[in-house]
Amino acid sequence: MEEENKLKAELERTKEDLEDLETYTEEFSAFLPLAACSVNPLGVVVSVNAAFEKVIGTSALDSTGKRIEEFFVETNAIKQLLAELQKSEKFSENIQATLLSKNYGKRTVKVSASTRSDREGQFIGFFVGINDITELKDLQDRLEDKVDEQTRDLMLRAEELEKSRGEIMHVLSKIEEERNKTFSLVMNLSDGLIYTDPSGTISIINPQAEVILRVSHKEVLGTNVFDGDSTPEFQKLSSNISKDSGLEREIIEFSEDLMIEVSTITIRNENGEVVGRVIVMHDITKERALDTLKVEFISVAAHQMRTPLAAIKWAFELILASDEEKIAPELKKIAESGFESTNRILKIVNNFLDVDAVESVNMDYVFGPVNVSKVIEDVFLGIEITARERKVELVFSNEGEMLPFVQADQERLSMVFQNLIENALKYTIKEGTLTVQAHVQENSLLLSIADEGIGIPETEQQNIFSKFFRAENAKKTETDGNGLGLYTTKRIVEKHGGKIWFESKEGEGTTFFFTIPLYNKQ
Ligand code: ADP
């Protein structure tokens, strides 16, 4: 009896425990975030949890009693899932399906199920769990789209890269081709050529430059061109080239039979920064020899012509000086024109002789103190009448001032002033002012001769000191001229240790400047 009571009490407790467990399961299922429902063996929903109600969008009352597959688009797949589960497994696989939700429309979900059994292990239905993966799916789809898009983008970029790689390779091979062309051009140039960086370090020297300087590229590459001393020729080049930027031309006499015209060109990039320097050495020995021959020939001819010309001039003078009545007016006219022409030819002949005097090897310059004011005034005196006729005002800004003496050969210095002042007058076609000015500048006297004449065209300015050169506008304005005056003038100024240059604007005027060292008493 006691035994029976004990058993009863035990049963009672177990029942209570079981009820507790059921309540617990219900509560648990109510809180479960996963939508779940229990379905009877016929597939009819018997209970649902809160999450199920929410996702389906109908109350538990409306949901229960319906067939589970009615909640989905894929009715057959759901039916099959349960049928197969009932046959063999306790838990099903997850399958993807489309849930028809009243609240949210079609939702993508994962459906899983397990079988339910009673205490004796008898099959009493299913639990069906629904996991809403719409957001996840969307996210995944978006991610996939993004990945697709980026893949396409990458492919496109890879294609572009490949294309530009091809283009770069093409450009590189073109550059290489150009480089080779330039290199072989430089190497085969008949002129000597040196290329340096901005500081003067030699990076290229061609074979002709090696011959001229009597050096080997092995010893000079990487050394500085401004302090080369490996051979006397190289030393001469180093001490004569200028570090200034721009274009410099210098004639260097390496030996009696080697005359080189050296041009130094500064190379700049598009921002104006110096990136290198090219030194070109052009052998002018032959040209020089030819020039000397020409001058010699001309000077011999001029010398021979001078005496007969002087005689002709004298004859005309004689005719003109005779009594007015003795000569017919027509004859006088002819004599006057003959006299003028002879004078012109004599001037040309004298000009040739001036060049000869300047260029002859034994240039017997006699240096001494020279009063520049006097020289200028004398030249002015000689051209006064012509200037008045042409309405050109002659101005010597330092008139009356005591200018220091210069160290010069008086006759040659007169030639310089004469050439420059006569040119200034000759190339002033309208009326204007011709101004000569002098300034002391350190140990020299700086002189300037300014005119308001035709000017020198910019494109021709670099040739103005060359022998026989005449600018186009000058040829049109003044037929008389041989292009020897400025050449001679430059040679004389340089022989005095001075420099000569000019500033000019076509149609506005020209100013020539030159310096002559001051006379030093000691
Ligand atoms: P030319 O006998 O032709 O005057 P020069 O050697 O004296 O020869 O001058 C050379 C050239 O320089 C002239 O032909 C002319 O083109 C130019 N020139 C010289 N001086 C002037 C100047 N003051 N104004 C304009 N052009 C000048």
C-alpha cells in the first residue's frame, strides 16, 4: 500500500514536471526568433509561435488548421520535404523556398523540419522552422552584383592596362630608335661635340671631339669640362668656354693649322631650367685660310688701284679748279660726277686696305694715351655737312667734359668711331638725332653711338659682325656698302682688349656700345 502511494506521488510529480516542461517549451518557442510551427501527420498546422505569426502576418488562430504548404509558393517541394522526413530521417535538410507573407509579400526563406514523437516514440507530426533570409539573400545578390560589376571593371581595366602597356612599349621602342639615330648622328658628325650636365660633367664626347682635343673618351667622360687639363688643347677649350647661359661663339686657335669655332649652347627644359650644355667644335682652318687668301688678293688689288685712282681724282680736281670760262658747263658736270665716283671707289679701296691693315699678321699697333673727345669731335666735323643736309642732329653728350684718356692706337680708334658714326648717319633715313655718349666704367670707357634709323632686323642680328654681311633692309636703303666696316671695327676693339655689342629694333633705331681700357700712367 505504502508502495502504491509512493508510486502515485512519483507519477504525480512526473506529471507536474511534464506540464512544467510543456509550458517551458511553449514559452521557449514563443520567444524563439525563428518562426516555427507544429504540424500534424497530415500536414495541417496545429500551433505556431509569435515569430511565425509575425512573418506570415496573420494571427495564430488564422494560421492553424491550414496546410503548411499553402504558406509557400513551392507547395510540392514542402510536401515532399515532409513526406521524405517521415519515411526515414529525424531532421530534414534546409531547403530554400518562397514564403507568402501577408505583411511583407514574398519572402525568401530557409525551411527545415524535424519529426515529433509522443512519449512512446509514436510519430505524431512535424516541427517546421522558417528562417527569413530575404535580407541576407538581397545582400548576397547585391554582393554578387557588386562582385560581378567589379570583376567586369577589373577585366576592363586589365584590358586597358594591356593596351597602354602595348602603347608604352611602342613609344619606348620609338624613343630607343630615336636615341640610336641621335647617337649615331652625334658619333658620325664631322664637327666635334661634347654634351655635359648643367654643372659641366661630360656625358657624351664624339670621336671628332676626341681628335680635336687629342683625348680619349675613356679619360674625359665623367670629368668636368671647365677644368679639363689632360691635353693642352683641352685646357685651351676649358679656359675659353663660358659658363654663362645662352649661345656663345668663340674662335680658338689650337695651333697654327687648327682653328676651331666653338659654340656653347645651353639646353633648357620647358620650365626654363638648364638641363645641359652642348659644345660644338667646328673646324674653320680651311675657311680661315681661304679668307686670308681672299683678303690678300683684295689688298694687292686695292694697293695697285689706289695710285691710279688717286691720279684720276687729281685729274678731275684739276679740271674743276680751272677757270670757269675755260671749261664748258657740260664738261664741268662730267668732271664733277667723275670726281664723286672716283672718291667713292677710293673709299671702298681704302676700306679694303683697312681690313688688310687690321688682319695683317704684323699689326703694328701703337698704343698710347688717346683723347676720345677729340677723336669724336673730328669725326663729327667730317660728317657735319652731310648730317645737316639730311636733317640729322649730331649730339655729343659729354661735350666740354674732361674725359680720362684711353689706352689706344689713335688711328685705329678713329676708324672705329668713323665706322660706327658714319653707319649711324647712313642708316638714318628720316630726320633724327645721333647721340654719342661716354661713361667711365671700372677700368674702361664705355662708349655708345645711338641713332633713330632703320634698325637691324632681329633675325639678322647674329651675323652683323661677319665679314661682307649686310642686312636686307640696309641693302634696300643704301646701295653703297661692303659689310666690312663692322667686321674691322670688332677686330680693332678686341685688339684693344675691349668688347663691342649693340641693341637694335627694326624701324626704331640702333645703339652700338663698346669699351676701351683707360690709360694707365704707370
Ligand atoms: P656697310 O658697308 O654695309 O655699312 P658694315 O660692316 O659697316 O657694312 O655694317 C654691316 C651691316 O650692319 C650693314 O650693312 C647694316 O645692315 C648693319 N648696320 C650697321 N650699322 C647699322 C646702323 N647704325 N643701323 C642699322 N643697320 C646697321
